[in-house]
Amino acid sequence: MCVDHTMNCKCGGGSASFNFKDEIMPAEIVNNLYCPKCSGDVAFEPDSMLKDNSWIIDFDMEVARFMGQRLPSSSINPEYLFDEGYCTWRGVYPNDHVDSVRERAELVKLAKINQKKYFEEFKKWGVERMSRLEKEGWRKARETN
């Protein structure tokens, strides 16, 4: 099970939805979130921060290590937390779950008219979308391609 949590960035100009795999990590593991507008002034600390396409997640690594005692890895770092899904975007990027629903809405109309064409277009959309997101630099898009 994954728990969704939405957080505003430091400047208030953006928000991101997070998933917390198996509810091992609490939402408090995120100290701060920085969108592309407010991340430029942040002194990046690789031991506690993860950068994904100009977004920065600042993790509370004390909370991560304490709660991470139940995790299979003893080397808990920002990359591990994010890539293994213990504190990661809900989707490929911060608001992917909202955007992908909107993008799929047009395809759903096709399903009522021509199911075969719908399945072909849905597959094409998924492949092209992940390719586009990978080119844009999203970390999770690189994982799947």
C-alpha cells in the first residue's frame, strides 16, 4: 500500500504529491520541497537532498535512518529513499498523476468508438510520453526506459 501526501514548495509557487511505500517513512521525512522557481537559491547538500529536474527534496535523514531500520538496505541515502519508492513522486514527476489523467481523457473517448484503435493509441501514448519525460530529465522516466 502507498500513502499519498501533497506538499507545497518553500516559495508556495508549486506543489508535489508524494507516495510512501508500505508506509515505512512518515511525511515528516521531507524537511523542505523546492520547485524550479525557489530551488536556484538552495545550497544543494547531496547527503540529505535529491535533485530531480530542478526540483529539490530536502530529506530529514535522522528520521530516515530511524524509520529505515526496517528497510533491507543499511545505506539509506536520498537516492535510495526516492528510487526505491519510500519517499517519491506520485507518478514520474511532482504532479504527474493529475496531468496523465487529463492526457488520457481524450484516449478514453476513443475506447467507446474503436477499442482496438484505443489500445494501439494508448500503448503509443505511453511509450511516447515516457520518452518525452526522459528527454525532459525526469529521474523516474530514466528508470523505466
